[in-house]
Amino acid sequence: MSPLDIELVSVSKSYGGNPVVHDINLQIPRGEFVSLLGPSGCGKTTTLNMIAGFNAPTHGDIRIRGSSQRNVPPERRNIGLVFQNYALFPHMTVAQNVGFGLKMRGASRSDIDAGIASALRSVHLLGFQARYPRELSGGQQQRVALARAIAPRPSVLLLDEPLSNLDLKLREAMRSELKEVQEELGMTFVYVTHDQEEAMAMSDRIVVMWKGEIAQQGDPASLYAQPSTSFVAEFIGKSNILPVAVAGRVGSHSILTVADSPLVLKAQEADERRGVRFCSIRPEAIRLLGRSEDPIDGLNRIEGTIRRRVNLGAHQELHVATPGGIALKVLLRSTSDGTADIGDGVVLGVEAGDVKMLSE
Ligand SMILES: Nc1ncnc2c1ncn2[C@@H]1O[C@H](COP(=O)(O)OP(=O)(O)OP(=O)(O)O)[C@@H](O)[C@H]1O
Ligand SMILES: [Mg+2]
């Protein structure tokens, strides 16, 4: 693993005795793109502000490149910041905005100019030096804010919902640009968002926060494939969460009974843990089976009726009700053959390996 850039050691924060961050332990290696992802109020900004040095932990310690940051003010942490309200200085040109940090540090004129050009090149805005912020689109302003933050070459960049003021298309375009800049400069990014798609698209690692704690962390693919709780399963992507109990085993499968329903599901035994309370099935892991398809070991067959159908363009989302009153969301590619309409009876197929057991 690369050397650690940032370390949070048992960090807690309370406001007036009210705990908002509890005992967070986090290690961020140099050059990693880490997202703090979670719903509003879960403590993301508070955590970021503690790393930046704008507020001090109530307990615990923050280390940057191995050194405790107790009593180290924000300006001495070699950290860059990009926030949601990326307020550029309106009376300064793009070049003056981007060069601001370098100038404050007393860099020479030629170093400032070289730094401005290099930062603007990274965000694809070379040639915009003489413009004023009011002469730029929202996305361009946001890129200038990014250039301003990276120009002094901080080792770490903290970003708090930097794209939330942009429209969807621009947000998606900016995701790739941010990721490119991060990779090109080899900088450590700590990125706060409540948008799981954004976090999935850019991060090497996602730290899912809930109620001031880390609910789970991991690379996007394994978080998606192996959520450890129903909160994570629902927050990262969509999921069908069913309350279940383990009723036994058959062969290499665990048998799950679904609460208040005659539905019985096979799940992969390897996933079994003590205290299974829920299972999660991704909507795209469910397919429509032909009536005559032979039963296969390890494939769950679930009968139901289509109650709703939502056209999402490339996909169709079906809401299927089972006779036992369980509602399942099913995601089908619009081009997949087999049309199904509201009121139709269908047989759904789910591989046992796609029934993930959850302890809470
Ligand atoms: N200065 C403060 N004084 C008192 N309570 C605060 C203060 N700052 C934040 N809080 C509380 O701490 C909790 C966490 O806030 P924080 O801003 O870290 O959430 P967040 O995860 O960034 O949410 P959002 O996605 O809405 O930005 C919230 O309940 C908030 O009301
Ligand atoms: Mg916030």
C-alpha cells in the first residue's frame, strides 16, 4: 500500500454534547480517490472540516502524512478545498483567481504564470485567463474553482459536493474530468457526496456513512456486490430487501423463509452468517423465466403478477407482486425479448448466489 496521506484515529465530534461523528477510523493512502457517501446530516461535512482543520475533533486525532494535526491551522496543512458554493472572486480574472494561492505564498511571477497555465490545462480551460467569472458558464466556473484549488499543488484535495449546483449532463461530464485531473496529478482526493452514482463513477474507495458512523467501506464493485447491511444495499443502488430467517440447508444452499409469506428462497451457503435478518436481491439480478424452463439447481423460481411498469428508456422497471404479498422490483433491458404487461402472470428467476444475506 502507498504511504498514508490521511489517518483518522478514533475521531468523534459533538456539538454542545450532541454527538454527530462517532469514533471514526479511516486510513487514506496517498493518491487514492475516496468518497464519503451518506444521507443528509450523517456527518460528511463535519468529517471533512476536521480534516481541513476548520474544526477540531472532540476526541481522537487526525494525522496527515504521519503527523498529528492537533494545533495545526488549516493554512499549514497543505490541503486544497473545493466546495459546493465555489465562489470565485468576481472582480478577478480567471488567471488572478487561479494564481491567488501561489501569489499568497510569495511565488515568483514566472512560477505563478506557469502554475496558472498548468492548472488551466488540467481542467481544459487554457485560453480563458482573461475572462471574468461572470463571463463563464456554471461548469466552467466550477472548473476554474478546481484549477484554483490544484494550482498550489496541495498533496490532498477535499471536495464537498462540488458538482451539486450543476445540471445532470454537466455533472456527468465533470465526473470524468475530476477523475482525470486526480489521476494525472496523483493527488489524494476526499470527495463528499450524497449521490451514490457520483461516488461509484469516480472513487477507488467509498466510505458509506450513516448517523455519524462508517456503515461500510470498500471499492465500488465490492460494496455493490456485497453490501453488509440493508442500509448499504439500499443506499448503493436499488435493492429488494426482504425480511428473512434461515430455515436450514439443502445441498450447498441455505434455505430462507420470507416473513409473513409462503415464499422460500435458496441462497448461497457461503454467504451465511449468524443473525441473518434480511436478504437483498438487486432488481437487475431478476429475470423473466419461460413457463416451460426446466427447474435448475440453484435457481429460485418466483411466481407473481405485474402490477406496474415504469419505462426508464434503456430499461423497464417492473413491479411484481407474489401471491404471498411480496413486492419485487425487476429491471429488464428494454431490448430484451419477452414483453410483459400489467396484469400478466410471470415467473421470475433469481440465482441463489444473487440472494445476499444481511445481518441488519
Ligand atoms: N456548527 C454546528 N453546530 C451544531 N450542530 C451542527 C453543526 N454543524 C453540523 N451540525 C449537525 O451535525 C450533523 C452532521 O452535519 P454535517 O454537516 O456533517 O452533515 P452532512 O453529512 O454533510 O449532510 P449534508 O449532506 O446535508 O451536507 C447534522 O445533524 C447537523 O445538524
Ligand atoms: Mg454536507
